[in-house]
Amino acid sequence: MAAIGDNSQLKAIVERIEHVEVEIKDLQTGRNEIYAEAKSHGYDVKALRTAVSRRKADANKRAEHEAQVDLYMEALASLVRP
């Protein structure tokens, strides 16, 4: 553990964290602006978010997940709604 008396290193670390937090906020704002632009062009933002999420996912894990969802949907289709 660093000595409490060494405030310059602590200050530098805190300032770096604060800088990264500002960058993250700016990037999130940029992402939201892109989604707003897509919406203004008639794209479905929810579908776009899903597409982006799927592209990030590992192909095998995504296929496994989608197969599980399909299985659940088939099981639910056999049930009669009240």
C-alpha cells in the first residue's frame, strides 16, 4: 500500500479515473446520437441494439442461446392461453 503522505500519486490516479469517466460519458452520448440518427432514418432502434449485441457475442454462445430460446418458444406454443 502506498504511503498516505504521497498525495501526488493518489491525485494523479484520481484525475486519470475522472478523465476516463468523462470520455465514457462522451462516448455514450455519441452512441445515443447515432441511435437517434438511425431512428430519424426510419430504423428500429430496439432491433439495432439487438443486432449490435448479437454481433458482439461469441458465435457459439449466441447459437446456443438462440437454440434455447427456440426450445422455450416451442414449449410455450404447445400451451393454451387462458
